Amino acid sequence: MTIPKIFLLAMALAAVPIHAPVPGNLTLAQPSPENLIRVEIGGLRNDKGQVVCSIYSSADGFPKIGDKAVTIVKSPISNGHAVCEFRGLKPGTHAVSVFHDENSNGKLDTNFMGIPREGVGASNNAKGHFGPPKFDAAKFSFSGGSLELKISITYL
């Protein structure tokens, strides 16, 4: 009894590993991971409104002038928690500022002395002294890939 050649060929092909290298000089490109900074915000006193997160690449405008931010992201709140994701950022030095926009008016509400009426926070949980935190206190280095940060909101 002889085994048909097609059966032998099928058995030989079945033994070739699926992850075998591609012959020759041909290489398959692997998709590069997207640059992502994910910011988890906690300590929100209620689920009203939204959280507004801004990321800056320099001290210019940090943390008050949103027009100077690289990107601004808004996030819903659930159980005193929110998440902002910044996608496609270039590696470098950055700082994040966050505020709890309880009335969803898109701005940080303050009293007549300029003290925030809504909760605020910054990367490194940096705190200001008689004003907002400085960029140098909130800055961090981002080399690309994926980075997770945690920020606690403070109500003044």
C-alpha cells in the first residue's frame, strides 16, 4: 500500500510552524503603538458636569490659558472618577492641568478673588502657593508609547 503524494505534501505543510520567518529579505511591518497619555482623575465630590483636562508642552500659559495647551480633552464623570486620554502626542516634557467643570460651562469658575469654586488638579499632584501650580512642579517626561498618570482633584 502506498501513500498518495498529495497526502505526504499536506502532512509536510501541516508541520511548518505558522510563525515561520518570511523567506528572503522580505520583512513584515508591525504596527507601532500609538502614543497615549491616560490620566485617571479621582477625588471628584460629585458626578455633576464634566472634567476638563489640558496638556501643555511648556510653561507658556500653564495652567490658565487653554489656547496655549497642546490639546484639551473633556470627560464625563462616574462615581467620582473620570479618565482623559491624550492620543498622538509627541515625546517630550509635558504637564497636565485638570478642573471639575461642575456646571459644564467650559471654564473654571472662580470667586471675586480668583480662587477656584470648582475642583482643580495637576500632574504630579502639584500644588500652587498663593496661585496655581508652576509648570516645573507639574512637568513629566514622555518618551512615547503609553503612559498612565493619576491626579487627585482638590477643592479650595
